[in-house]
Amino acid sequence: MARSALVLVVISSLAVAVGLSATFVAGPIGHSARTQQAVRLRAGSPSSQNLDSAPCGSSAVTTAVAAGAAAAVLGLLVGLVCGPEAVSAVPRPLPDFSLTRPESLKGVDAANAATKPGQVDFVTRSQIEAMQFPSARKEIEQQQEKLRSIPTKAERVQKAKAHMQQLAEKLQIPA
């Protein structure tokens, strides 16, 4: 939700900036030169200047190039902000564990279903694993009991010190 709101804010701010820009407010190519020529002719000024000397073509090309560059940058930004999306046409993989048989595994033409005796599909394998849950729970409890019965490090260090003192008393090293 926040990502789409961010995209909307960025796109709207870019649209406002582009809308207010003078690049996209230009008139048709050659329009300003013709208008200036018509104003000069009406005013009675001599028509010594030629239309070719007017900067009509260069400003129009510059405007068109700037508009194209701005549109390309805007498209790139929108593409980068939106990012890739997952394609929904790709089939999802089968789950690792399922106790119920999905509709795709029912019927005569069921794909990925065990059709011959002795074959095991993922649902049958999941059911076999589920039957072994109570014995697995007992094994885990036994392992946890063994871990709890192990003496702590302080107890082991104390026992080792006592053993070393016993050995020191038995063995008298002559100096």
C-alpha cells in the first residue's frame, strides 16, 4: 500500500513539473516565426529579413529533443519505481506437506498423482510422515531429558578440581 502511494506521489509530482515546464508548452514548429513575420508585415516594416534566418527550426528541434528526453527519463523512473511483478500464469509448485488431496490429484487424468500400485505421491508421503509424529515427539522428549541431565560447566569444573586434588594427595612428587 505504501509503495503504490509512493509511486502515485512521484508520478503526480513529475507530471506537475512536466506540465509547468516550458518544454511542453511550445507551439507548433515554425508557428512563432510565421507569427512574427505577420506582425512585421502588418506594421508596415520592411520585409528584408527572410524566414530562413529566423531561429524557428533550431528551437523546434531543441524543444522536441528535450521533450523526448524528458519522456524517456519519466518512463525510466516509473519503471524503476514500480519494479517487477510476479507472473500469475506460472503454475505454483506443489506444497511440501499436505494431508488432504487437492482437486488436481483427483480423477482419471490427475497429473502428479500416484496411479500405479506402489507409487507414492506427496499427499501419501505426507500422511505417512503424519503417522510418525507421535514417535518423533517421544524421541524429542528423550533427547531433551538427556540434555537436562547433563551437568553444567560449573559442576564439571568443580568435579575436575576435586579429582585433581585427589591425584595430588596420592602422588607425592619429591622435590
